[in-house]
Amino acid sequence: MSALLPSDVHPHHYWHYLKKTYGLGDFFYFDVWPVGPPVLIICAPDIADQVTVKQSLNKHPIVKTYLTQHLGDENMASANGPVWKKARTMYNPAFASQHLMTVISKIVDDVLVFHDVLSELAESRKVFEMEATAMKLSFDVIGRLVLGLGLNSQRSSDELVDAFRTQLHYLSSADTFTSPFPSWNPLRQLMIARNSRVIDRCLGRIIDSRFNELDTAGEKHDAKGKCILDKALHTRQADAKGQRICIDQAFRKSTIHQYVHFPTSKRPTNESRIRTFVFAGHDTISTTISMIFYFLSHNPVIREKACTELTSILGPGKGVAVERIQTSPHVLSKMIYNHAVIKEALRLFPPANTVRIGSPSVNITDSSGRQWPTHDWMVWPDSYVLGRDERYFPRADQFIPERYLPDSPFPPVPTGAWRAFERGPRDCIGSEFGMLEIKVVMALTLRDFKFKPAYEEGAPKVDGEKCYQMLFGSAKPKSGVPGRIQRVGNDAIENRID
Ligand code: HEM
């Protein structure tokens, strides 16, 4: 199997290949131990819900091994039990719609910078990596939500962004299922530790500057309506049992140490949480933005429909759209067709997945009522395999946003078949925020730019596509979606790329 697929493919592609080649059913067991963990792949919506919604199995230890290298101990995405529950309860309010609406105007500012960056790239006519470019935008945006700061990574070379990015090169990758050796490489471990120190130092500086702002404002830390870092500070204040925190140098230093270096701290999880949000909130978004440009480049009629909807909702151009979004952010919820475009990009190219650890007390039940064990298996409800299944998504390999619309010519998508944000209590906490950010990007750039992918002649393919998924932090598009961009619309300069 690994000889038939490029060596850097995401494991999704193995599961899809196995299912297709051997005509496998709603789930299958695949055991390559000792090379990789034995895995139970679930490819039916109701069975996937049995292990995530009806009962929510714990995250598999491999998630911790993988993410701890990057995000620190007890990061929320891999934690289980009370540690996870406490974090989720604490941060849920930061993702409430009402709060998110207050961040929109800052997102608009960042997207306007992205628009300028794309204009410059259009003028230069150079081939660039769409995912890397979108990643800088998503980093800026997540900085607003998590740290309450503009990171300006789109316009300046940023040590923190670079460290986050290069870290992904050193983390164990798709070879998890074909070879255990890369993770034993000492050089790799050294580089991970080095990058980790850089990330800690940069985050430390940001936290310090946040303290300064709060200090100058003489503000009592009320977490309501504040960024995620402020909520962490608020918890620190609550721990001080009613005494107001005095943000003097000594406190700042000790708290930065506590949040950033955390080796002997009693509260080691805050820095991990901050890192987790920065990681989870930029990586998945940049993939989705680049894949939307990619899919629309192959589907001009769909692009046209999306642009027409934007004009009808947001007015004729960027300037009016900015004003409408700033004054009434709820207008974004009217972007029904564009919403369907995002969902379709996420179906065909889901950036993240869940993997759980089976339990002796949890079996799955097939359509005939027969029970099957999960104990000791890595349980993987695979949104990629589900998303490519003709039973749930007719003409599954085609990009058809209409399938989600109320007047769709297709049968309704069964509950649980579309699970790009996963389902149940461990679903994505940032799903609404992510959709909002992507909608602002579409609202302000789609009508002004056309993208044309530029993969090299002879580049490897999966299912006939040069743009396949690799495991690189999350599921990333091969080569970052290289291409050129063309300015279109009323004030476009003539720079055709086709
Ligand atoms: C298109 C964008 C996004 C996609 C497709 C996505 C997808 C997912 C998926 C599939 C999971 C479950 C992972 C697992 O079970 O291992 C997840 C969890 C998570 N996501 Fe997202 N995500 C996106 C955006 C975001 C954003 C913007 C944030 C934060 C600002 C975020 C923060 C998280 C966190 C903290 C978790 C762990 C939740 C928990 O365990 O309770 N995500 N995401």
C-alpha cells in the first residue's frame, strides 16, 4: 500500500485506499503492530457517533505523544477527564457568538492586510504558496482572539510564527503507520526542544506586554468579553482568593515563568492552553482558506455563484462590504451559498480528525445489531473516508456546494456524515469562530482575486490530484498549494495568469 501512495501522504489516504480496494464496509480493523498502533477505522455516521456522541471515548495516547512535543503537557486537545473538562468549561464563553462578534472588526483589519498582500502577489505574478500566505493571516487573527494582540505576522518576519511553523517539520508525521524510526532521531528531538524554547520566549514577551497594558489601564481582570489570555489571568486572580492581583515586576516575572516555563508550577496547564489555541486556531484555518481558492479555481461557475451572493448581501465592492460587516457582523450569517462552499471544501479536505482509545466497556454495534470490540484499538472515525462515500455524498469526488442547500437536488446529508469539526462533547470549540473568519476572508477577497494552482509537471498524485493531504501538524495540502493569483473585478490591473 505504501508503495502505491507517495510516502508523505496523510493516513486518511491509506484508509480510503484500503476501503476502495477491498470493498470494506462501515468499519474495519487494521493491525500493523509493531510498526504502528492497531487501528479501527469507522466509515459510517451512526457508528462514528457511537464513540463520540452517545459515548465519548478518551483521546488516544498517541495524540498526547504527538501534541505534547508541540503544545506542552496537558494541552486541552489531548487531555481527558477532569483536566479537559475544566479547560473546556473555562474557555467555552470565549467562543460564544456574542463575544465572537466583538472580534470581527479586528479580523476585518487583518483580512484587509491579506487583501493587500494578495494584490502585491498578483502584481508580481510570482508563484507563491497559498497556504503559507493564509497561515500568516490566520496567525494574526488568532493572536487577537487568544492574546488580544495584533501579531502583524503578515507584514513582518516573526520569530514566533517561524518557530511554530518549523516545529511542524520536526514532529512525527505520516510515517507513524509505516515506520517508527523518525521519532527516535535525536537531532529531531533537539530541534523540537530548541523551537519550543523560542515559542516560550516569544509568548513570554507577548504575555509581558499584555500585563503592561492591563497594568497601565489599572484594570481589574474581568474575564467577560476578553481574550483567552485574559481569561487565564482572571483564573489566576480567582486563585488569589479575592485579592486584587498587583501587576508589579515580581508578579509579572513569576507569572510569566508560571505560564511560560511551567516546570515546577502548580498550574502547568495555562501556557499549554494558550499554545493549543494558537496552534489549533491557525493551522486548520489556513488549510481551509487555501483549499477554497484551490477548489474554486477548478470550478469557475461555483466561484461566480459565490461572488454573486456576496454582491447581493454585501454590496458592490470591498469598501461597502467592510462597512456592512463592521456595522452589522451578523450579516455574515446570510452568506448561505458561501457557507456551503466552506463545508464542501472541509468535506473533501478535512484538516483535522479525532482518534480515540477503545475501552473494554464500549463496543460498536453494526447495522445487523452485532457488537464489535473497541478495547485496545485506536478508534478513528475518519471524516475524509466518510466524506468520500457515495452513499452519503453522491458524486463524492466532485465539488458541489449545492448538496447542503435546502432546495438541493441531492438527498439530505445524513446526520453525522459531515464531521469536519467532529461531534459530541469533544467537538471543535473554535468551529464558529473558524467559520466567521473564513467568511470574512471570502467576503473581502473572493470577488477581487482568481487563483491558479501551479504544481510542477510530474509531481506525485493521489487519486489523480497533485494536491493531496499530508500529515504536517494537521492534514496539510501538498506543497502548500503553489500558484499564481490574478486581480479581477472593477479596479483590476491587467495581469492575466491564464
Ligand atoms: C476550519 C477550521 C477548523 C477545523 C476544521 C477544526 C477541526 C477540529 C476537529 C476535527 C477537532 C477534534 C480533534 C480531536 O478530537 O482530536 C477540533 C478540536 C479543537 N479545536 Fe478545532 N478546528 C478548526 C478551527 C479551530 C479554531 C479557530 C480554534 C481555536 C480558536 C480551534 C480549537 C480547537 C480546540 C481547542 C480543540 C479541542 C477541543 C476539545 O478537545 O474539547 N479549532 N477541531
